[in-house]
Amino acid sequence: MAIGARTGGGFIDLTAAGLPTTLDAMLASGSDAIDRAESIVKQARRVEPVLGLRILTPLQKPSKAIAVGLNYVDHAAEIKATTLDYPVLFHRYPSSWVAHDEALQLPKVSSHFDYEGELVVVIGKGGVTSRKSMRSITCSAIQFSTTERYAIIRSSRHSG
């Protein structure tokens, strides 16, 4: 296992340059490791091809994973949900994540998934003011997200 930085032409192997083997370990190492990763990327002379790599989820054991739901009016209308003044925040458990090209497990309570593309933002620094909030973002990734939304909608209609 290794971590890398994706570039336009491939990826830069940060573990081979002396950084930890997971993003979790790099974040636990503190801001020096993140600064070192940025420096390695800027100075990289060798870029590896992405083809043939097994791309895992960004974090293996996050301390928390917060998802933002109903943040687009069109999406709320598509699933017939009420539009709110603020997006809905909910916990996304790492056991529901799958890496690139891994099989999805369809729950027994459903015959299909609701799916969408997601932007994943890994926040590696806390205590950052809103003016400097972009500085707290360690990396971003695109993730395919699935939800067994129909069972959730059915159960919410029958509760209360």
C-alpha cells in the first residue's frame, strides 16, 4: 500500500519519497508531513502511470465522515424531498465506501441502488478560520456514492 498525488499525467508515489503508506498515517504525522508532500509534488521529476494501480478510498479509518445531502435543489426535487434552508448533514460510515472497481453489495431489502457522483474533501487541519478554510483541505477525490434510498423513504413515510 502507498499514497500518491494524482497529477494530469499520472501519479507521484509519495510513500517511495519517504511518506507513510496511508493518508490516515500522514495526517496523524501532522502538518510537516503535509507540507513535505506538497514539496515532493512540486519538485517531482518522475510521474508513474495510473493504469494498473488499485485505487483505494482516500482514508482507511477516518475519525469522522460527514456527508452533505440535499445540497442541490434539482437533486431534492428528483427524489421528491422537501427543500430546506440548509443542507442536511449525516454520517457516512466507512463500511459503506468501496474503492475504485470494487463490487457494490446490494442490501437484501432492495432491488436497486440510488447513485450519484460525490466530491470528497479530506480536512486534515482543525481550528481554521473561515477566511483560511481552504488551507485545512488536505486533498480531494471523486467518489461514486450509492444509497438504498428507497427503503429509507418508505420507512420515513411509515414512521410517526
